[in-house]
Amino acid sequence: MKVLMFGWEFPPYISGGLGTACYGLSKQLAKKNVGITFVLPRIKGESQLQAAHDIRIIDGHNYLCEEIEEFRKKTSFFEKEISVNSPLRPYISYETYKEYLEKVKKFEKDSVLKMVHSYHGNFSIDFSGDYGEDLLSEVGRFAMIGRYLSQKEDFDVIHAHDWMTFLAGVEAKNQSKKPLIVHVHATEIDRCGEHGNQEIFNLEKYGMEKADKIIAVSNRTKDIIVQHYRINPNKVYVVHNGVDMEDTCYYDRNTRPFKDDKIVLYLGRITMQKGPDYFLEAANLVLQRIQNVRFVMAGSGDMTRKLIERMATLRIADRFHFTGFLGKSDREKLFAMSDLYIMPSVSEPFGITPLEAMRYNIPVIISKQSGVAELLTNVLKVDFWDVHRLASTIINILEKPQLKNSLTENNWEILKKMDWGIAAQKVLQIYQECVLAA
């Protein structure tokens, strides 16, 4: 089985859950003899651009080009990996795209773009032209590569991850007549509610309508696809995300800072969708009751400044800590030193981070408005908006060791059933059904 796969985030450049999901899924598909040609937008020389601007690289290092090549050679399990020169970035918005485009234009010396190049010498093709002046224009430009590669690559199915790659997938399908699978990790409804960007919503709907099959990361996501996008439920398949147990690191908790304090962790993008403001308000309520606790907010996003100002107003700066964006190794260390993990998302299609926290045998509280809530029975669930309930739940776990023990005693058994290999087998079956039906 050969797959032409379009993504927009993958290690060593990674900033959210989609990159983690692509990595875990692709790694296991490769073990099942699936040959993947993975296509990824990336600015040439991005490691040098990162030194001056805000591009996050796994483990927080400023890799030189040669070091990135070495990283790819050691970890890549793709049959072929293709980089498309494009300023599309993970979780980019209309506003941030324009800001980043200006940085890219200043960085580059000429207007002639090598639109496609290969990491491992597979091939190099030159295209000329300018980047799209707005986000959707660039998405359309990226779609050109779908049409081109569909004529050059050998594949049985097309797999496109989330809205930025849907047009590329459709172009590849139109040209090759091969089946298209779109993988929905999040929707505009999740990100912005009922009043999101209509053009992005329309593009998502178009991609879903053109797809032969749709993979949703949860039943919650499937319901949104069916109800809001009016898609036939028979073409939507639920494949829950997994967790990579190999990523668990050893950490001596006796060496952690603040030994006498409990650590409550939020880790994720600091955006409306993830509910960081509810975490902050609950922290303030907890600190009015108990003092030997510290709250840590790890991540970056457009709400960061607002929350820092709110923290200052509440006068809890000595007990509430912002870490900024963290690379993979620092993330793992923070999980390992924490006593409790909170995911208060307003709308979470799945939510991999609770599974990552459970690897370190710490209790987890998640919002009822998350896809992973469908699977987990050993976590406590609250409505994202109920900060008083969230605060009282935090206090109960921190003050009652027996409750903590009951919430964590079966973590490993539960996680064994959420291996990426299980998800990969389901995806492979969808591939096979598409090929047979073609």
C-alpha cells in the first residue's frame, strides 16, 4: 500500500497535537508496510529564520540545516519526504499569516522560489512565483503541488490532514482519480464556535464533500461533521488518537524544584479553544483555600498577555507560573514532576495531552467537552465553564491521597489499549476499503 500524505506539521518542527498525531500514526503505518510519501510546507532555511523570529523547533534547539538533516535521517520512516517552500505554519490565522509573511520576505533574498525540494535527495523541482498575500491564497498555492505530485508519484490513496491540505488532496484526486481520505483533527467550529471564518468553514466542507472517506478523531468530531457540515455519516469513520509509550522519560521527583509544593499543570496552546482562562480562575479559587500548591501554564498563544495581566490583578504571581513554549524533552520533564494535570478545553476534538500525562501516573481532570472523554473512565470530568467545580475537584485530589491513588491505579492498563498501532490498523483498513472500491 502506497500513500500520498499531505500534512502541515511534523517533527522536528512541531507546536501542537496534529504533529504528534501524524508522527505516531505514520510511524505505526510504516511498520505495517505502508509506503508514505509525506508532503509538508516549510520555509527553506527555516532554522536560520528561527534564530530571529518565533519558529518553534522540537526540544527547543536552533538546529542548523545539517543537524536537521541528521535528525530526519535518524527518525524518518517515510518512503519519501517532500518539503514545499511555503509560509503555511501550524495553527496560523489570517492576522499571524500576514505578520509572518513579512518576516519571510525580509529573510529571502529574491522572489524566485524553489517551491519543492527534497530532504533526502529524492528530487528537486523549481517553481517560480510569489507567496499568497493572504492565508487562503497560500492554501490555494500549496494545492498546486497536489496536482503536480499526483502526476509524478506512485500511490494508491491520498491522505490529507486538516483544512490547510484539503485543497491539495482534492487536486491530487482530480488529477489521479485515486481515492481521497481527509483526516479531521479539528474544525473551525472547534476553534471559533459558530462565528468562525466562513471561508475556512466552506473550504473544510468542500474537502469533506470531495473526499471518499473521512476520518474523525472522536465521535464528538463526527457529530460536528454531520450536524454542522451536513456530511453523510456513512462516509465518516472514527479513529481515536493514541499515545506513544516509548516517549516516557525517567525523572527523579526528589530533584524537582518546590519539593514541598504540589504542582498543577496546564499544557497546551494558550488560545480560547483550550480554556486557559478557566484554569487561571480555578487556580485563584484553589489558592484561597490551600497554599502549598503551584500552578504551571506551559505553552504560547494569543491569550498569553491577557492572562498574565489577569494573574497580576489577582496577585497570585508567586504561585502561578508561565513557561512559554516548551520543546519535547522539557514537556516530558514537566509531566513527570507534576501532581495533577488539567485540560479545561472549551471544544477539544480529541486531546492527546491527558494520555501523555497518564504515562507518569498522575491524576487527570478534563472537560466534558473533549473527545478523549469518550474513552477515559479513570479521570474526573467537569464542564469547562464551571470553575468552582474545577477548583473543588483540584482541592479534593490534592488533599486526598486515596482519591489520587484510585484515579491512577489502572493508568497503564488503559493506555495499553490506546496504542498508535491500533489506530494505524484501523486507518489501514480504511485505505484498503478505498482501494477495493476504486
